[in-house]
Amino acid sequence: MPIRPIVPALLASMILSATSSAWAHTTIIKSNIEDGSSISTPPETFDFGFSAPVILIELSVQGQKSGEAEVDFAPSTTRAESYTIPLPELANDDYTITWRAMAKDGHVMSGTIDFTVTQ
């Protein structure tokens, strides 16, 4: 019957989908700045790590009142699980760190971390 050859192809497709889906879920697993936190001493660096090595392709820090902070960041050229980004002096404000990274399989993921500086 012609249906039989379809079954192995369908199973292979399902396995590949599940595998690539697992690769696509690389996330931040540690950070010195917690999302939603209120910080009394402004951090000098943003230290964070991923669940698998990634290439960090974009990072910005935006203050609600103060605007975009000048961050010394250049996109990485090699994969790493952890990054440390120096931060400028941050005044009292609500901030959003926005990041984009690329996993080994080429999948691009992004996220944000919101925090408040209250000196």
C-alpha cells in the first residue's frame, strides 16, 4: 500500500520538529538584575547566563525618563553561555534591558528585563 512509506517520513519529521523546538528554547537562567526588581545601588555591570551557548547580537538599556543609556556593547562573534556587560552610571529611573541572541541552530530569541534604580 502507498501509505506505508509516509509513516517513516512522518515520524522523522516529528522527531526533527521536536529537536529543533528544544534548541529554540534557550533562555536566560541567571542574572545579577532580576526582572521587576528595585535596586538601591545601581549595578556597574549586567551579568547574565543562558541555558546554552549563544551569540549575543544586541543589547540596549532604556530609561523611562532618561532615555537610552550609552552601553559599551559590541555584538559577539563567538558563542558563550555567560556575558558581562559594563553599564554606565544609572540614575533613579525605571529601566528596560532588551537583548537578542542567536542559538547554535540560527534561531534568534529576545527578551527584556525591567528594573528600577532607587538611590
